[in-house]
Amino acid sequence: MAWYLCALPNPWKWSDNAHLAFEGAPGEQWEGAALVPGLYVRLDNARPIAGWGEHSIPESEPRRKSYRFRTCRNYQFAWWLRTERDAPDAPPEYVPPKRPGEGEQMSLM
């Protein structure tokens, strides 16, 4: 199982978004930066997943030509999961948000 941490600073500034993909790994520990200076994360029984990026989006994916999608680290990792871990499509009952900004998120305080 894999998880993806995307933390947005307040006040928001795109370049300061923090990103960390990780997976369960019993007995392992990891501590380090979450792709942004100053935010350190400690993982217990987990390890980071590396090696994904813009190159993870297939050349045949039409949205890859869009700067907005190509540079989105969430989108990059989603494609990595699809191609490297054979992640399935969303279940048929999933209804995506109708407008941008109405997405789902989990906040950690």
C-alpha cells in the first residue's frame, strides 16, 4: 500500500508545497525532507518511494502537454502508481468533483 503526502503552506505559495510518497515497510524507519526545505518527516514502519517525476507520465497521455498537469507532482505520482504498481482506476461509483477546488483532502494538524 502506498500513501502520498501533499502539504500546502499557509499562506499558500506553489513552490513551497511539500510532497512525499511512501509505502508500508514493517520495521523500517526513515526521517528526511518532504521535497521542500524545512519540512522534515519521520516515518515509522514505512519508507519513501523515489524515482517518480514528470517522466512517469506516458508520452501518449494528452494532458502531459499541459504545463499544469505535467508539473503536478500529485499527477506524476499517480501515473507512477499506474505504470509501476498497476494501480486500478477509481471505482465506478466514484463521482469526481464538478468544479476545481472541490476535491477531497485530508488535513493533518
